[in-house]
Amino acid sequence: MGVPVAGVVTETVAAGRRRGAWRRVGYVLCGLAALPALVLAAVRLGGFDDGTYWAVPMATLPYAALGAVLGAAGLLGLRAWRTAVPAVLLVAVQVAWFAPRLVADAGAAPAEAPRLRVAVSNAYMGQIDPAALVGLVRDQRVDVLAAVELNPVAARRVEAAGLAELMPHRIVTGDTVLYSRTPLTPVGIGTTAGAAAAGEVTVGGKSVRVVPVHTFYPMGDPAKWAGGMRELKAEAARSPRNTVMLGDFNATLDHAPMRELLGVGLADTHEQLGKGLVPTWPEDYHDLPGLPPVIQIDHVLHGEALRPVAVSEHTLKGTDHRAVVAELALTG
């Protein structure tokens, strides 16, 4: 005997309900995947992270963007066209923000242009291994080093380990020290972001202003962090062409204060060389053991008179930040 028609209909209806339930679950999962990117995109477009605690999750925007990609792909797979279209548009916005950071656009520097090799290292409250920092300066042939969170005791240790011989010139302001192989002329500017240790060096007969940076961290006081960034912006605006700002900005390229700082005529070396998403923090951070670097908050910014040639990141024992070394050509 055949299966009663009523039984077939009942099974078909039940199967349809199960498929519908799974589709609804899929919609919810896709929406949840894209939601962080949607929220952070709105924050970025509105600049709502400037001086607020939104600055903390804003640092994760590239990862949220991956969720948007997964959400859009899932909605397309479910043929949920009405919701897929805005999800795809959200992905397009993210691509417009992040794709340029992966494409080198600095152009080749003239071979005859004089070079300046700079480095920045957060010494992690003086806990950095002196030999590691000195080895970096020696091996990378660094001309100017910005060391932040390098307290006087730690400074004496690294200098005794050989830094004083390699870099006999220095400017000290609190826990920020600017070291140089060649003479430094102080140009202290008295900000809360570590830039008071700024100095000028001569490269190929021309002056380059080097400004070490260490802003307050936004999780501790976002208003103070944003205030320090504004001070840096005001200082950079005085003479952006021949300025190099380098240090721990506690900011990514997505943060509103960082974008405003770049807007006065500075460029990010990582971004110009196609490495704008290479993370520098955390590295062996005690509160997050085993977590590799996930965000890029250590930067080398430069004005129009300089062109980036190379940039690299280096793990140093005793610090939770990767050091950054950049080679710049003086072209203007």
C-alpha cells in the first residue's frame, strides 16, 4: 500500500518548517557577524571615538570588517537579497578603507637622496632588555631612536650596554628619550604626548624635525588621549614638510584623532609601503598571555619632504610592543 497522501503532506510541511527555521537562524547569525562592523563604521564616519571610550573597540575595526564579509557572503548564500544588498555595501565601505593600506604607493626614492633610518621602541616601563635594544640599533644601522617608557634607570642600563657609544647625542623628557648618532638640536614643544623631547637632525645638509610620541591610552582616559593627539596635530601643522613623528600613538589609522593628525600633511610609513595592517601590539603582554600582536598602534609618520623606503617590525625581549624601524629618503 502507498503512503497516505495526508502523511506525505505532513512530512513536506514539517520539512519546510525545519528549512525555514534554519534559514532564520542563518539570518540571525549573518546579522550578528556583520553588526560590529556596522556599528563601528557608524562610529568612524561620525568621529564618535574622538575622546570617548568608543576609541577602544575602534581599534578592532579590521577584524569586525571580516565579520561583515562573512555576514554578506552568508546572506548571498541564503538568497536573502533585500538584506544582502546593504551588507554588501557595508563590505564595500570597508574595502575602500582597508585596501589602500595593502598597496604600496610611495614611489621609488631617488638613488642620490640622503637617507635617515629611524626607530621607535616602547620600553615597557623600563623592562626592555638592554642588549636587545642596542642590538636593534646596531644591526639596523639606526640613526635616530625614539624610546618611550624608558625611565632613568633603564636609560642608564641601555646606555651602559653600548647605546651611549652608538648614539652619543640625546634629549630627555621624563620617560621619553630621543637618541641620535649625529648632533641633536632641542626643539622642545611641551605637550602631554611625549613630544617635549623633540629635536632636529641634519640630513644631507637639510634639517629634519624628529618628534617622539607617547600618548595616554584611551582605555584609561580617552579625553586625555584625544587631547594629546590634538597637541600633536597643532605641533605638526607648524612645519609638516620636514617633520617625522614616531612612537606609541595608542591609535590606529581608523581613529578620528589619528586621521586628523595625518590630515595636516603627514603620511603613515606603513600605509605608504603597503603594510598598513601589520600589527605591533601586544607582544608577550602579561595580561594577555599567548596573544600575538593584533593592532597597529606604533607608527612612523613623515611629511612631504621625506619619502619612505622601507619599514619593518622587530620583537625585542622585555617589551610588549614590537619596535618599528623605518628608512626615509629626504627628497625635498
